[in-house]
Amino acid sequence: MRKIMKQYANIKTARTLPFVTLSFAMSIDGKIATRTGDSKYISGPQSMAFVHRLRDRHDGILVGINTVLADHPRLTTRLANGKGHDAARIILDSQLRIPLDEPLLHLVSTAWTIVICRKDADPVRKVALERLGVVVIGIPDPHSPEGLREALIRLKGIGIRSILVEGGGTVHFSFIEQRLFDLVFVTVAPIVIGGETAKPAVGGRGFATIAEAAQLRFVRRITAGADLILEAVPANPVEPTLEGA
Ligand SMILES: NC(=O)c1ccc[n+]([C@@H]2O[C@H](COP(=O)([O-])OP(=O)(O)OC[C@H]3O[C@@H](n4cnc5c(N)ncnc54)[C@H](OP(=O)(O)O)[C@@H]3O)[C@@H](O)[C@H]2O)c1
């Protein structure tokens, strides 16, 4: 990771998009939550410590609104030595569904909380969030490929040069479908969750054919306690590393 991010550091000024890392913890059968939505905790303490180191190395952490509603994550950096910086917390929430009493909005943290919504989302909710210190970025359609790209460009424009995407499966597919990622860390825990309605690591509508599927290349395998962390990069990155330059 260090090497890839270092390479990126040399080209980041030439890019209009931030460096994007996807990270998720899944069961051996590719699930990130059970059919009842339970997801705490799939991976062990060593892999979680690894994720906190990843958070420390990125400017922003991005999740979808369903992850916020299901897990109430803090998205802060908690390193074993008590050091590390909090990345900006970024939530994709087109309709501003985030409750105003969501714990994430009331943290003692110097990092920004940013909500990406539709430009025409409820202005009253927008003002209420801004009163809590949240940066609200409105774009025409956050769900569309152009919208996601625009969101990333806007984030880069306010100084967010790297983003760690931490779920859920719907958001993962959006980034993967649009090839808007540079690096992937998949933590595989030795458990089987099963169930047709359990949340998959990558959801959305999925690719229709194997020919369309995103092709990756493994670069490293890390043992973290009982878990395996697989590091992969796009097999055929668009130059330089991601397009958008
Ligand atoms: N094990 C792990 O590592 C892990 C990590 C994270 C989450 N999870 C689990 O994942 C589950 C939630 O995943 P999920 O797939 O249901 O939801 P999600 O990916 O967290 O959120 C999806 C929602 O984000 C909003 N969104 C806005 N723009 C989007 C875009 N361009 N692409 C995709 N979504 C966009 C949409 O809601 P609007 O239409 O309202 O905007 C969409 O329904 C929870 O059960 C959670 O526990 C597990």
C-alpha cells in the first residue's frame, strides 16, 4: 500500500480525482452482514487495527447512508498508540435521510463531516445539517456515473486527495462499475454467513457477463490473526492509474 500510494503521490497533482481505496471485511462466502443486518464483527482485532491504519493514511472515509443507518459508525481513527488523524467522514445520502441525532454528526473531532446529496434535496434538512457543522455538497444526481464522478471532483476540489471507501455493498458496486478505484483491501474472515438475503460485499445490480466484470490483480496477501487481507489493484488501470487526469 505504501508503495502504491507513494507512486500515486507523484501523479496526484495531475489528477482531478482523489486516490480511491476500497476496503471491506467479508465472510468466506462474500457476505458483509447477515440476513438480519448483523455485521459486528466479521473480522478480528488485527484486521480492524489494519483498517484504522488505512484510515490514518487517507484524507476521507466514505460510506453509503444505509451503512450509517444500520451500523451507526463513528468513522474515526483509533490507532493502538492513540495517535493518528481522523479523516473527513463522507456520506452518500441523496435524500438527506441521515437523522439529525446520528452519533456521527455529534463527534468531538476536528475532521469535517461531509454529506453528498441531490442538489434538490430538502433545503430545511440541508440547513439543519449545516447548523451542526456538516458540509453539504449538492450535485444533480449522486446515483449516476457522472454524479459519482462529480462528487469525487468536488471532494478533490476541497482538498480531499485520497478516499477510503468502507461500504456498503451498493456503494462498492458503484465505484467498481465506474472503475473509480485504485486499490482494494478485502479482509476475508474464516466464517460462513450464508443466506440469499444476507448483504453481499459488492451489491448493486452487478455485471451481466463475466466479460464485463472488473478485472483485478492481487499484489499482496497479509495474514492478520485468523483473517487474510488480500490487496489488489485494477488489472488494466486507465492512465495514469485512474483516468481523470
Ligand atoms: N463488513 C463490512 O466491512 C461492512 C462495511 C460497511 C457496511 N456493511 C454492511 O452493509 C450494509 C449496508 O449496505 P447497503 O448496500 O445496503 O448500503 P450502502 O452501500 O451503505 O448505502 C447505499 C445507499 O447510499 C446511497 N447512495 C447515494 N449515492 C450512491 C451511489 N452513487 N452509489 C451507491 N449508493 C449511493 C443510496 O441511498 P439514497 O438513494 O437514499 O441516497 C443507496 O441506497 C449494512 O448491513 C452494513 O452493516 C458491512
